[in-house]
Amino acid sequence: MKKVLLIVFLIFFLVFIAFTSFVVSLYIDTNKDFQTLMSGSFFPVPTTVYDSSGKKIAIFGAQRRQVVSFDQISNNMKKAILAAEDARFYEHGPISFRAIGRALVEDIIHGRIVQGGSTITQQLVKNLYLTPSKTIYRKLKEAVLAYKIANHLTKNEILALYLNTVYFGNGAYGIESASEIYFDKHASDLTIAESAMLAGLVQAPNAYNPYYHPELAAKRTIYVLNNMLENHFITKQQYLEAVNSKIVLAHQSEMTRYGYNPKAAYFIEYIRLWLLNKYGEDVVNKGGLKVYTTLDMNMQRDAYNAVRNGILRLSGGKYNGLESALISIDPKNGYVKALVGGFDYQISQYNRAIQAKRQPGSAFKPIVYLTALEQGWKPTDTIADEPIEFKTGNKIWRPENYSHTFHGQVTLQYALAHSVNVATINLLSKVGVENVIANARKLGITEHIPDNLTIALGSFSTTLAQLTRAYCAFDNMGYLPKLIFITKIVDKNGNVIYEDKPELKNVFPQDVGYVLVKMMQDVIKEGTGVAAQALGRPAAGKTGTTNESRDNWFIGFTPQLVTGVWVGYDDNRSCGPTAVGATMALPIWLNYMQNALAGKPVENWQPPSNLPAWAQALYLNQNVTNATNSTNETLTNATNATNY
């Protein structure tokens, strides 16, 4: 007998231990989930990216959700979701045994599951779990969590949480995203009919998707409206108006389909990679960051169209692998206003504006002339454009001009405007290669630059972004801005966690800068960039073409905007025997700038107060003509040099 009692005792003891362990485990587990729920981090909130006007251009994260408060949700929507999912929500506890019993009867009558018995509180708890497991342990956890939630949150808070977590289909998590995607409005502005349609989606988002199954969606909407009437959530008059109203769905935008604006894809991907590097994947995809960028979506659209149209024009109407990149910067603050990294992001994600290192050709020449001006040279000074040769080891280099002819003595002004190679090489030999390289470094060019005279023709590689930024210093007459893509980042609690403000560094004197701008204006007035005159406002710039036309550039600017364009093939093959920057890149630049600057005031560069007397006489005295060397006046229409 004692043995039997001992066995019974041991069994009860083991059962007690097991039950206690189960209860403790359940308590710890539910307590952890409850704390997660209370912290507000139980559902992922994606990162949202905005352009400079506050318009959304991208969402990073699997669940596209925007969290809103109870007061930011239309009362129509609150009533509709209650009618569709839990009409007695404000009357019963976290678990409705009445609803469970009613659902059980309906299921028995129909011989299958036709009605659920879960309350909104229970459904909220279910949204915590990533797996559809229906074990007893999970059901107990849900029940315990439901009661914990009910004891710590008001009904309004629970309903708001539920509406922020539920999936409405079409990639919309939460009522704010659903309102935006389906109706292009805020959740606070939903009508009765719109609310009924959205509430009807919750049970089966794909089956009732109004874009693909409009008839089923309409029937489901009527069902919700009937429930709203039966439960006295709306009046008969409101019901009739809602039933007879036409629900107008928002156009499924590119943002809806892709989660980002394809016209800004290269810019957006740059932002995404930067964020991942700084904050990590979890924060970027789930942390609810709001990222405010410098992008002007109107200008970006102009840039996108200019690049695509330009490539199609050059390719005979069909994309054949020829690529282009464009970057446009506000020189006064370094804000990147538009960026295109290639013809089509879907074809290639390689960002040629930022990643590609290409030879700049004559687009580098202004730095040589900047160095000369700093050393006291004047635009009217002359330099020899005559046959010359350089011996390096056993090799002899005999640089030539594009026309294979020489012009004798030419002014610096003429040599830059017409991109005369040999004259520029001679000038480089006089001002010093090391001094030009030093200036390139001051202007933000970090790539390796060879210590020889070939750099006069842009023989090294750099990026479009770096060189265009250097031109911002020309435009600012000596002040180099840092490039800014993001102005600020706000976390999900509204705290500013990152802010980037403009920084301009003085890298050469203003008077030198003004003279250089005037010289670069001559590139457009009479030189290789003459086609840019069609812009119809003061502009300056420089063309660039490398050997065999592998790289074709035009970087041009007005006082408001600096834009660089590159055209070429990724595999460095030639763009053709007649291809040059003026015919390949400049038309894309012009197309973009005409649209980007449309409606903006016409501005010109103002001379600095320290402008020397000779420069005042040259550029400000109305009685003094442009001091182009008379010898060169007959050469205005001459073909310019290789690498122009």
C-alpha cells in the first residue's frame, strides 16, 4: 500500500512540476511578448524616403506601414472594422465566449468553418506571430496576452493598434498605408463607403482585391455596410448614400507597384545603401525611419527623360547598350537635385554617376587654366600651339590637335574655349603638373592622377559626381560645397537622429573664379559648347571627349545649377569616329537644363569687389571688346582638338 501511495505521490509530484514549469514558461513567454507589444516594436515599420518637397519617393522594408494614432483614423473606418470583425468589441472582454459559441453553431450548420469567433483583441495578438501554428500552447498564449492587453490598454488603444497592424492587401499594412494605396488619402479622410471596402478586405485581402476582383469587392463592401446599419453604426440615410456612391480607386502608381519611384531609382538605391551601412538592415527595414533628401522630383523626372530620350536618339530609337549618367547639383549648398545612373535601372543597377571611373578628357582642362590664373596669367596672354614632342624612356609622345593643324600663338581664352590640346599641354608644362594636381585635390578629386603632362587631356579616371562637384567651385567663384543627399533623418519617435548641413570651403580666390567663369562662358559663346546657347540664359561649361570617343562629357552651369553628363559604353568601346562631347552629352544636358530651369529667374555672375583693373577693363567696360587675340579671330569656327 505504501508503495502504491508513493507511486501516486510521485505521479502527482511530476504532474505538478510539469504543470508549474508549463505555467512559468507560459508566463515568461507571454510576459516577453507583452513587453514587446507595449514597446510598440512588435510590428515592423519600414523606412520612408521623401524628396525635398516632402513627397514620398521610396519605402524600404517588407511591410509598407505608417503608424497613426486613434484620432488620425476616420470614425467611419472604426465603425466599419467593428461591423466587419467585432461589432460588440466595446461590450465584451478580450475573449467573447458568445462569439465563439455563435461561430461554432454556424460552422456546424454549414459543415465547415464559415465564421470566426476571435475578438479584435485576439486578432491583434495573432498579428504578433509569424507562423500559422495552431497548437494548444499558442492558443493559451493568445488568451493570456489578450487578457494582459485588455488590462493595460483602453479599447480605443487596442482598436488603434489593430488597425495599424492588420494587412489590407496590395502591400498595405495598417490603415494609413491602405488609405494611401487604395484612395490616395489619409485614414482620417475615409468616407463610409471607402471604409466599408477596406474593412471588407481584412478577411481575405487577395480574394476581395478591388483592382483584380471588383465584383467580389463590391459584394463584400455591401455586406459590411449592411452590418454597419444593423448595428446602428450608421443611419438608413447614410447607408443608402454609401450603397449608391461610386468608389473611385486611386491609380496604381509606380510607388504602389515597386515601393519606390523608378524615375529616381539610382538616387534611391544610393540612399538605401548609405542607410544600410550606417544603421544596419533591421533599423532600415523595420525601424520606421523618415529620410528627407535633397532630390527635387520634378527635376529628377526631367533628368530621367533627358537621359532616356538622349540615348534613344543616339541609338536610332532602340537601346543598344550605350549608357549615360547625369548629376545635377545646387552649387550654393551642395544639394544633389537630380541623379541618373544609367539608361534603365531594371537593366543595370550600376550607378555610372557615382561608381563609374572614366577618363574626363578635356573636361579636366579648366583646372589647368585655373592654376594658370592663380599664378598671374591673364586670359589674353598667349601660349604656343605648335608641334611639340616629349620623350619618356624609349617612347616619344607627339600630341596633336583634333584638326591635325596648329594655330601658332593663341590666347588662353581661345585655347580653353576651343579646347586646343597642344596649347593646353604647353600651358601645363609652364604652370607645373604638381600644382595642377594639387588644385585637383583641393577641388575634391581623390582618384590617382599621373604626374605627367598627359593629364592636360584628362588621361586619368574619375567619377562624374567628383568632377561635377569640382565645377560647383567654379560656379561659386572659389567655394567648393560638400555633396549632400540627405538633409535629415527622423526616427519613429520623431527624434532627429541625423542632420547634414551645407559646408562651403574656399579653395581659390573669388577674382580668379570670376575670370575662369568668363573664360568658360566663351566655351558656349564661341567654342566647343556653342550648342548650349539654346539654353537662352548665361551659362558656362566645358566639353570632354577621350581618345576614340570612349568617354563623352559636358559639364555646364548657371548661377543656380551645375549639371554634368557623361555618355559612353561600359566596356570602353568607341562611340564612333565622329562622336564628341558636344554631340553626345551636351544635347542631354541642354534638354534637362531647359526643363529644370524653366520658370526660374535668369541670373548672371556678379563680379567680386576685388576684381583687378585689367579684368574690369576686359569684362566690365562696355567700350572694351572681348580680348580674343586678333590672330585667332579667323579661327572662331575652326574644328577643336582631340579630347574636346
